[in-house]
Amino acid sequence: MNDDLRFGLDRAVQLPGPLALDSGATLAPVDIAYETYGTLDADAGNAILICHALTGDQYVASTHPVTGKDGWWVRMVGPGKPIDTDRYFVICANVIGSCLGSSGPATVNPATNEAWAMEFPVLTIADMVRAQAMLLDHLGIERLHSVVGGSMGGMQGISWTALYPERVKSAVIIASTAKHSAQNIAFHEVGRQAIMADPRWRGGAYYADEDPPVSGLAVARMAAHITYLSEEGLTEKFGRRLQDRDAKTFGFDADFQVESYLRHQGSTFTDRFDANSYLYITRAMDYFDLAEDHGGSLATAFTGSKARFCLISFDSDWLYPTAESRAIVHALNAAGAEASFVELSAPFGHDSFLLENAEMDRIVGGFLKSGDGK
């Protein structure tokens, strides 16, 4: 067995490339950091690729090396769980452009022997998927049992079925979209401007001084985090309750619990994420429009795919509302693809896909098992 395929390993590989990017640039070499769980079958037929969201990483079901916390989807991935590592070999790779070991603005530019910073080429979701395909080639995996992803991970998932229709047996797309809306782009631009307005950003050249623009990145995270929640969830969790005080201060400290919560989310985020990576990944998401890449027809993107699809949305998600998933389903139906769809009720907004939901567990686990042996 390939040494890279042993159980539960935090791995990294440098592939020679070159990787041709949608911008016209090329990337070489290509560093990819990834984790694996479970055991690959002799015929390599039980591999599942999990694609992470904007601020996620490869530590889907294991301890994060920076925060010391459990992986972001540990409730879904593991022995006997919906994505069962006793049954499947699970791979999760850090997307290129990110900051947990894969090629990105914080990694070394071989031409200068210094961090790429803002000289790193601008990426697309399709570029991320092509890098993942290079990794699977390296691992000797020709066809995926399934590709699974929520949010930006879902964008990668449907892109896999369009770019590599013969390599994907099934896809689970959760709380996602086939294109970024004007509202999505607007929120991302607020975050990017917050980062670039921080004096410590210095045009992205902050690595040598080890003095990153943490204030701007924290504000970007705060603004984005609001979009991941719902009004119902915020009201239930915080309401207008004050934070560790009996009366308003009539100042600009965090009087309200929700203010304190957002400040905490912003400050802890800066410990594990790179500001330039945030710029690059949000831009890749903003450029995402799968129909645009196929003559303006979303159905055309799926005409070559023989994959089975399972789509899940949440009724409180206003970032990628149910209408976005329905648009994908309609395109799949028009293309003659096998697709199932369900909208689940949950009060937690877009983040619902990361949280406990017994119905989602049942749907995902059942869908994956129904494809075994096919």
C-alpha cells in the first residue's frame, strides 16, 4: 500500500505541477496538506473526498494543531458515524490559497525564496478542485465513491462533477450554491476592505515582520460570522442581554453579549488564519459561477456526469438559501441526473450544516451507503 494511505495521518506532499490556473498563470510546485481517515480498499473504490468551507481546513475529524480543538466535522466523520471511517477511506485536503500547509500567499515563492504574499496568483474554485485531482492522482485514486462538502465545500463538490464527471460516483452538496450572489460578494468586499485598511497589512508584505493585520482580519471575521447565523438563532442565544454587567455603560465597550461573542470570534480567528489567504479565498468564491463556465447553462455543466446527487439546505440559511439548492436540482433534472433534495428545519442559519442534526446524519449516512457496491 502507498505509504500516504495509512490510517489517520496528517500528510503533506509537494507535487511538481505545473498546475494551469483559470487566470492564465501556472503554479509549480504545488504543495498540498491533507488528512486521511480509514483504510483504502484494494481496488481504491471506497474513497470519499470531503471539501472544506472558507475558513475550514484539512482537520475535519482530528485535533487541530493550532487551537487544540476537535476537527470541524468530528460529529460527522469517524467510526460508525454518517461518514463511516470503518467503511470508507476519507480524504480532506487544505485548499490551495489557504494557510494550513497548502500552496498559498504564506508559502514560499521558489522564484524569490520569500513568501508569495500578494504575488501569489489569483485562484478560482475550479483551480482548487484541479489541485485536489492532482492529489488523488498521487494517491492512486481514480474514482471517488463520493465527494462531500458544505458551503464553499459544496461549490467544490459540484465543480468536481462538472470537471471530472467520470471520477465521481456521487456528490453530497450541503448549504451551498452554484454561484455567488451580489449580496455574498458585498459581504466579502467589506471583509477584504477591513483587512486592507489595517495599517499592518502593508500591501500584504507582513510575513517577515511577523506582525499581521489582526485587527482588520478580526473585523472581517466578525462581519462574515453574522452571515453564518440567523436572527432566530441570535435572538435565542443572546437577545439583548448584557455582558457581565447589570447596566449599560453608556460607552463603546461590549455592553451586549452578542458584541462580546463577535469580538471573541474575531480575535480567536486571527490565531489560526492568514489575512492574505482570506483575501484570496473570498475572491475565489466571488468568481464562482458554474453556469458561466458552461455557456450560461447550469444544466450543461452536469450533462456529462453519471453521478448521483444529494442536496440539503436549511430553512434558516439566508447566506445560501434553499432557492440556491433548488436551482441546482432543477439543472440536474434538466440534465437527466439522479438527484434527491431536502430542506431541513434548523434555527441556526448557514452554520446548521456544522451542528448536530439527526435528520442530516440519517440522510447523509443513508445516501452514502445506498451507493455501496454500485
